[in-house]
Amino acid sequence: MMKFFTLPFTGYSMYPCLKPGDRLIVRKVPPACLEVGDMIAVRNTYGRLMVHRLIKRIGLKCGMTKGDALLAPDPERVDLSKAAGKVELIVRRRRLISVASGPRSRFKRLYAALSRMGLTPGALEFKAKNVLKRILPFQKSVEPNQE
């Protein structure tokens, strides 16, 4: 018997793959079924469920996760036996987007590799904004002198 649950997605850490307002259909799977590139639901240090991409397996039961739009991997390794599950479907504006089959599933390993290198669209956008902030200094509007 397969166990599924839904999870609302609220942040930008997985942008553009996941967007605020998306509803995720998550399936509970054994750790051996989790593959590099899967988006997995795990509890963070505060006990909240979060969804990040599995970017590296370390042994049979441990892994490294990262948000696609973030520059660095998550600081803690993940005990995959405690993962709540893997994202199978995204519900976005009444549309179902499968991540378990089709083109998205075929490119998940490539996306994990790009994420490890900080080369996903979300991470590149973040980097570009930081570069622009340094190049274009903040300018205050100057009021003309009233004499």
C-alpha cells in the first residue's frame, strides 16, 4: 500500500522548480528508493517539513540536500530513513506536473549536478542580483538645494 500526503510549498529555496503556492503530492518510500536528483521532504532542525533536492548519497542511509536556488548545500546531512517522502507531483494553478515520470524525471540527476555547482536558474539569478548590487551602488535621491 502506497502512502501519499500533500504538502504546501511556501518558500523560494527551490525556485523555479517549486514556487510559493504549489501543493506537493509526496509519497513515502524506503531510503533505497531515493535517488540523487529527487526532491525529498525532510524535517529541518526546527522540526518543520521542508523540501530540498537530494544532491548526494553518502552510504546507504545518509544524504546531502540543497535548495535549487540556494548557493550552498544544507549544513546537516540527512538520515534518509527519516525522510517523510519524495515529491511525485506538483499541483500548480489547477495543473498537475509530474516529477516522477516524463522529462522532469529524466533530467533530475543533471539538475542535482547543476545544483551542487550552484548553476540552477534560481541560484544564477541570486548570484546575478548580488553582482548587480555591488556594481550599481545604491544612490539616494538628492533634493535640489533651496536657496
